[in-house]
Amino acid sequence: MDPETLVEGYLRVIGTIYDSTLENYFDRCLTLLENLNPVPHLHKPVSQHALYAGIMGIRQCLTPHQLPAFSRYIGKVTKNHRRLLPLAIRLAATGHHCEKFTRQQTMIREFKEYVTSELNRINEAGTQPISTSEAVDKLRQQALYRINARKKAIPEEFRYTGDGITESVSDFQLALDTIFDRAPVNGNLPVLN
């Protein structure tokens, strides 16, 4: 299997397991709780206050489209598996973390793919004549604007040192400079190999 197929398959599986609503994840958690044979001495009682704080803490972290699935999940656990509520809360926190990490990695990957496709699009437009140096500057500014708008759409909480986003933008800008600095007026954009 080639690496690209492996990565695409992995991303598809992770995207399904930790879907954006967490619906699938909470369904799997309910199945686990229904089939779990708890050992009484391992599940020590937890105060109502601690349970409420745990539920509300997770609820604050979830996105609005995740709340319905979470509410149904907590409701079913409270009704059918009350003793396992502390475990259910820990599972919900784990699911939230994994979904957020999956979304983060997906957004970063999609950004890098967008940068590559934008550069390819500019290269493909390389056969079109350019009439003025102002037109060259306008093309460069538009391309940078599109890339920076996409970059700003990535939530700050998803950014980290080594995410490759800043490097991708710098490489894109360098490629643009290489392409447009070689573009003669009344000529065609050179194609970057």
C-alpha cells in the first residue's frame, strides 16, 4: 500500500470514529457500558457535586452541535448505568479530546493541501499573458490574501510550534516571489517546477 492511500484511509477511519458531533463515539461508549461487568470495589462512590461539576465541565468544552449527543448519552447513562456515571464522564472527556485533536490535524492538513493547490493553480495560469507590472502585483496580492484568509480560519487553539503552517506560508510566498519576479511584462508567468 502506498503511503498516501494509507494516510487517506487512516484519516477516514479517525474522522468516522471521532465524528464532529461525537454521535458515533457516544454510541460506542454506551455499548461499552452495557457490556461492562463492573467490579464494585473499583467503582467508589462519587459525590453528586463532583458528578455535576464533571458533566458541566465537559459540557462547556463541547461545540453546540455536540451537545445533543452528549445530553442523550449522559441521560441514558444516568437512567441505565448510574454507578458507571464517573466512568462515563471520563469517557466523554476522552472523546472530546480525541475529536478536537482529529479536527485540528484535519484542518492543518487541509490548509497545507490548499497551499499546494493554490500554487499549482498559479502555475497552471502561467501561460496567460500579463500586461503590466501592476497586474503582476495584483495577482501576487490576491494569492497571498487567499492563503492568509485560510490561515486565519484555523483557530488559534489549534496552532502549535512545529505545525508547519508558518513554514507553508513562507514557502508559498517564496514560490510566488520566484514566479512573479521572473514574470516579464507583456509576457507569460513562468511555471515553477
